[in-house]
Amino acid sequence: MFKNIFSKLFASSNPAVAEPIPAAVAAASSSPPSADVTEQNQQAQQDPLYAVKRGGKEISSKLFMAMSTERGIHLESLLSALGALAGYACQISVREIYVQQQGRPVKETFIVVHSKQNGCTYYFGDLLNRPLVESRYSVWSLASGATQKLGLQQLIDLHDIFKHVTNTLGSPHFGIPRIDTEHQAKETPWNYVSFLWPQLFPLAQSFCKNPADWPIVFGVAVQEILFASKDLIAPELALRIVMESAIPMSKVYLPDQAGLVAT
């Protein structure tokens, strides 16, 4: 599965051939601005989230095309992948702002938990929860807001997901969305982050240099797919897939990705 996704992403999401970088970055160019860039500058001035929205749309479009086959798209897998990436983006954002830029020790930035069961490291804490579930543009706010607009009356129980994540640390059940078998994604959230983050994070960075915007970019990508799939999947199920993937993946330490954090 990932071999096909890789080939499509390498062909389409290389930052060097992505859409023009938004106003704040494009303004640094010494060449005269084109009409298109001028229009982007004007839109960016009117909407501070302009670059974030463009980045989210681009990521959702690239991943949709990469995961599509001649038989169509497995929507549950796409939602799980984007949810997992959005959750992991929260940790990378916090790590970049507080550890890389401010020089704050990891143990003062996160509550660090080492599992004796599998030897893995996990991160918790208020700083991590803000972009994940607490801020105005958190992954939760963007995803739940979209599903409410699609008609969802009763939101899912976030506390139950957090409790499950904590109770399964180090076990084989950690990070596995509790979804009926018929709606399970083709891969685990862990695998989606491991394989897709190196391809899509540089694309997110090409649109947004501010680390605080990275989780929002992936949250917007989640929104894009939620709205696009409004007649294909129940909003409650879609939201559950996203958050059951996002919350555990915000906690995991993936050493292979450490070098992808901007310095």
C-alpha cells in the first residue's frame, strides 16, 4: 500500500514543485510579483489564516490522490491517516517552539512516560493538549466543528479516548482506533505517521513557517475531507476515526522523525 502512496507523493508533493509559497514567504523574492502573487498578498492581508487554509487544502488533495486507486478511496483510511498526522503535528509544534527555539528541556516541556512493557516513550502535558483539543483552532475544534456543521448533534466523549490512550500505553492496543471491523483503516495510525510524515511535513512547512500553525494546517486538511465526504460516512464515525487516531499519535516518540523538525 505504502509503495503506491510513496510513488504518488514523491511525484506530486515535493515542496520544490508545490503551489507558490504564500505571501509572507513569497514577499522575500527579489523578482517582481506576478498578478497571482499580488492577489495572494491581498488575500493574506485580509485573512491571517490564508496560508494555513491553502496548506491544508493542498495536503488533503495530495493525500486523497495518493491514496486513491482504480477502485476509489478507502475513506476510513484517509481520515485515520490525516487524524494521525494532525495529532503528531501537535507534538512536533510544541517541541519546535519550546525545545528547539526556546531551549527548554524536554522534561520541562512534556510529562515524559517510559513504558516498561515495550520500551517506548510517550509525551503528555498541558502544552501538548492546547493545539490538540483546547485552543480555538485545535485539531478537535476544527474536526468537531466540521461534523457539527454536517449535522452531528452529540459529540463523542473525548475524556473516554484520553482514558483509553493512557490505559493502553505500552500495550498492543495502544493507538488502535476502537472502530467496528468493517470501518477499520488499512494501516495503523502509527504506520501512517511513520511513513507519511516525512513526505507531507515539508509540504506543510512550505506554506507555514510558524510552528504554531503546523497542527492547524493538518486540522484544516481533516476538515476538507470531512466536508468532502459528507454524504459518504456518518459524521460521528468520521469524527471518532479522526480523534481515535490523533490523540494517541500526539503522544508517541518516533526517533526516525526527529531530524525533520526545523532547527
